[in-house]
Amino acid sequence: MNEKFNQMDTKELDLPETVFVRDIEGRVFQAIALQCLSRIEGVALLEGNLIDSFLGRDGPDRIKGVSVDQDQKNHSVNLKIEVNVLYGLPLPAKAEEIQTAIVEEVSKLTGLHVGRVHLIFKNLMTAHQMVEEVEELDPPQIEEATAAEFSEEL
């Protein structure tokens, strides 16, 4: 009987390699994009949505103005972002600033390749409209809401 085991290929007894799988929900990419947009001057997500998104008032899986498409085979992600921009800003330069910030942040935080950032300028806003939107945004309130939402998930 021992002869049979001696003749057996030891590769058959070796354990297979462990496979590590990591999934990142689309909402994570949306949150990263929102954080990037909040740091860029002269840009706002579609009206009211930036505030609602930070405070968790949107639907559970969808933040308006940010769409995500993941390619599992190529380990990449494609984003489509719709924003309003302050009138008078040069759109090509603002587009490059937004797209570069999002690519760098998504790549750094997720380790995935960003295949495309499709940026759509939906509307031009006056300085007065932009100030009103920013005044509605209360950073401490956002941080508290985010912390509360995170602790509920744990």
C-alpha cells in the first residue's frame, strides 16, 4: 500500500493556492467622486444632490450625477459625472482638473485602473447660485452624518 503512495504525484496532495477576491460597490466610487468634487472650486453636482448625497438622503445605491461601470476582467472602472460649473471658468481646464483629481483619488484608494472619466457639464451657474449652494452645505453636519452612517453599518 505504501508503494502506491510513493508512486503518486505529490502535486495531487498539495493544497491549491488561495484566491483573494475583493469587490468594491459602486457607491464607494460615487463617494470618492463626491469628495473630489467638493474640493474643486466652481463646480457643483446637479442641484441639491451634493448636499443630499453627503447627508445620505439619496437612494441607497444611486447618487445622481455619478454613474459607475466596473470591468471585472480588466480590473478597471469607468465613471460618468454630471456637474454644474461656474459661469466664466474655462471648461477645458476645469474638465482636466476634475478628471485628473478623480483618476488620482480612485486609483490611490481602490488600486483599480480608471479606464474613463466621462465628464458632462450640465449647466452654467452664476456666482450667486454657487454661493447659495455652498451656504447650504454645512461641513460639520456632513462629517457627523457620514460618521453616523458609517457606525450604523458596523
